[in-house]
Amino acid sequence: QVQLVESGGGLVQPGGSLTLSCTASGTSFSGWPMAWYRQAQDDERELVATITVGSTPYYKNAVKGRFTISRDNAKNTVTLQMNSLQPADTAVYYCNKVSNLWPWGQGTQVTVSS
């Protein structure tokens, strides 16, 4: 069984920063493009950022210049550094593959509020 675990969320004021981390047990994602997704309350889950096996990133336009996705295949981790956070970033954040997704983890809540 593959288990994805996201961590690092919390409550932050607008303009603040958070760093999210994703780890996987039961498998290695070193050979797969990975992604961060988010789901705001009463909204659909959306893709936020992806990273190729070779560590080339892609970002949703709304987060370009603010978020940075990275990976450490040796540690089986994917990280999302989030800067200049705004209330619109409030959501539960998940990691997963880009295709042939594993079961979703619990996600980590990011709340941006003053």
C-alpha cells in the first residue's frame, strides 16, 4: 500500500510563508513526475505545481513567482515552498503523481488569514 503524507501546513498571515513536505511510504517516486495539488473549501482539487524527474518545475499561473517545487529523490520527498501567501491560497494541499495517481493522502491544511 502506498501512503502519501503531507506536512508543514498551518495558519499564516497574508504575505507570510510556509514550506510543505511530502513523503511516500511503500514506494519510491523517483521515477515519476510529481505534483502538488490543492483543494479549497467548496471547490475542486486543482493542480498547483509539477516537477519532472529531472527537477524541471511547472506552476499554475496563480502561484508563479511565489511557490517553488523541488524534490529529493534520495530522500523520497517533494517540497513546496510558498511565499507571499494570500487568502486565495487557503486550501488543503496534497501531493501525488501527475498520472496514474496513488491514493490520496490526508493533505495538509494551509490557512492564510489575518
